[in-house]
Amino acid sequence: MVLKVDVKSIIFEEKQLAISGGRETRNIDIWDVIGCRLSEEPNGFLSGLFGSAPHLSISYISRGKNYRWSAETVQVTGSKEECGALQNRINDKLGQERDRPKKLGVFINPNGGSQNSLGVYSKVVSPLFQAANISCDVNVSERPKHMIELVNSFDKASVDGLVVMGGDGTVLEVINTLLTRVQKEADLDYDQPTCKLKPLEIPIGIIPTGTGNGVAKCLNGNMDVVTAVLHIIRGKTNQNNIQGVYSGGRLVSFSSVIVACGFFSDMMYETDRQRWLKRARYAVVPLSMVLFTRPKIFKVKVNLFPGKYPSETKGGEEETLESKEIEWPVMGVSSFTGDYYNNATDSKMDFVAMLQDSRKTGLFTVLFFKETSKLEFMSSFLDFLSFKRTIFERESLSTHTVRGCRVKMLWGEEKPHPDSKEGRMNRLLDIDGEIMDIADGEYEVWNHMHLLTFYTSH
């Protein structure tokens, strides 16, 4: 709904606009202003008789429930001089904000999710960026792995930030390309898990148009496109931790959501094969596997590297890299970028709060689904999808808060041939929804603090 007010009812304060409209008084943070545009009513019979009052349209961010943001408008009427003066004051104030982007490099995966990313950009994203006076250099991938080429050849110095339109798979391609390039330029031995990596300086905004949008949900609290765009326009950023996944003596990939093997990698493998189901495959495949397929059971040998919260560490005290070794039969292993265990509640999971806490500690959660009955596994898996506290109360689940872990999958004496289907399946690892091959069924996961800067006000 458009609020219509007279220019004299607006008080321009240091950090906000105080607007009085009838019985309603509305205070708008100046950094929540998207943009303003001076225009005149179109000519017509009535405007010819009575004259046409110029007006200034001020678009701003309105905050709703569940972290959802929307763009609202205040229509200000008054003389052309008064409206123009207010517009200049607002633009001058916005221009003083250095973090607010002026130009962005936008990378679009047109085939992700509902395959409508280009339509979403033209109808929703581009108009909002135009309203905020942000220019965009748009790059669209045309084939598999083309996104890597686009990112590698792009001049990052020509823009204030980068925007990725797609799902977690597209985001993973982009951050792998950018972070690996930064480490190579710094001549770092980034294949070593303990190497202190160089952070990527340019901020990244994520607009969720893919099938899996876990990164956007953690950053913005939801998977709403408008909310994501408004976070980017506002220009506020936060540095996030990123996991490094290592196997065979090298860095296999970075991760910003989940690393999993066993039932979870098998599930993502089958999900990828059923792409004809589009978004529905993410519900159909897991449900059918839980109901009709008994998860394979395998042994894992695990080295856990526990971490401490700042409150548990004395000033100046350094943590050691001592590990705890465990060996047991499991159905699946999952690790998350954030600390789910210490942030889960009895109600709906607050991913924003979890991410905020994880930025401070550098710790993450590792879950082991131990050997159990099919009924218990089904119940545990459904509980797991809810991200509620009750999942950690199950005996079939072992939970650990760590800063690093090493997992070795043990398949017994009758080891399948490496080129057989079973042999290939045993080497699969699910990284942010993408299936990757690992060497000899062994991998490590380590958290790297503040490695990426994302556009988010949370």
C-alpha cells in the first residue's frame, strides 16, 4: 500500500525520516531507503483544470515476520522545489554510505530451480537495483561449468560486489573458483588443512533461484528473492566461516552448507538422476528411499578435533590439535558449516541465529547416524529434517561439536572393485548438494574462520 503525505509532514533527521501521515507516524532508517524518484502526474482533463502536483516517490525497506523484507513506497506531494530539495538531501545522505554498492557483477544460472532466473531478474531484481541506482554487469551461464569460466575471466576490480542468482550448487561453483584463485595468487599451500587461508575481500550477495537454497536461508532467514535483493542494496556485510573438504592430499572443495556420506550421498546421487522431476525430486526421492530402501551399513573410523567456546578458553590460551578417535557402524555421517547442536531449540530452527553464533566460535556440528532399525532410522531422519532439539535426544544419533574431523569409511574384507557401481558409490561425498569423488573413502573437514564476506544485515 502506498502512503501519501505532504512534503511538510516529513522531518529529515540525522539517521531517519520521520513521516506523519494522518494518524500514523512512520520512522524510516535512512539506510533502509532504497531510492527516490521525482515525477509529475500525467497530463489529463482534470490535471489541466486544476493543475498537477509534482510528487517524490520514496521506496524503502519494510520488515515483516520470519525475517521477510518487502519494498514499500511513500508518495510525497508538494512544490517541485520542495520535493527536489528533499530528493537531493536523501541522495546526498545515501551517497555518504561507502558500503552501499554502486555497481555489481551479476552471475545468473538460468537452469536452476524452476529455470526462471532470467525472468526473475528482469521482473523483480533489476527494477529494485535500478530504483537503488545500482548498475549491473550481467553474466549468464550457457552450459555446464560455464559459470567457472565467467567468474575466472571477470574483472572484480570493476565492481563493488558480486551477486549469484542460483542455488547452492551455483554458489559452490562460484566460491570454489574465487577462493581457490585467491589462495593461488597468495602462493599458499591451500591443500593442507591447517594452512591459514586468505579471505576473499569482495562481498557476495546470494539471490535464491535454485532448487536448494541453504546458503540464502542462513544469510537472510528465508528463501525470498526480494528479501535477498534488499539485503544487497542495503550494503551491510558479515564475514562467514567456510569449510574446507580435503581428500587424497588435496583440497577437494569448499562448503558453505553440508558435507555428508552414506545414506545422504546415496540420496543426492539418486536425486540428481531424477532431474526430470524438477523441484519435486527433493521430496519424492528422499521419501521413497526412506520408505522402500534400507540404508547400507558401513564402519567409519573417525578422528574428531574438538573446539572450545571463547568462554571456555582462558585469555591467551591456545587450543591443541589433539583428536579423539572413534570407530563404529553407521548409516550416514553429516557435518554442517554451523553449530546446529548448540543453537537448536524445541521450536523452529533459527538459521540466522545459528550463523551469527558460528561466526564467533568457528565450531561446527558433526552427526553420526548409528546402526539401528529401519523404523527408528525413518523417525530419526524425519526429525532431522525439522532441525528441532529432539533430534539430538535420540540414542541412534551421536552428536559432536568440533572444529575439524577426519572420516575413513571402512567397507570390510569384501571390498568392491573400484570401477563397479558399488565401488563408485562408496567414494561419493555430498558437498552442498553436489556429488563429488573422494580418494579411498577418506576425507577431512575443517572450518576456516571469516573466509567469505556476504551481503547480509544479520
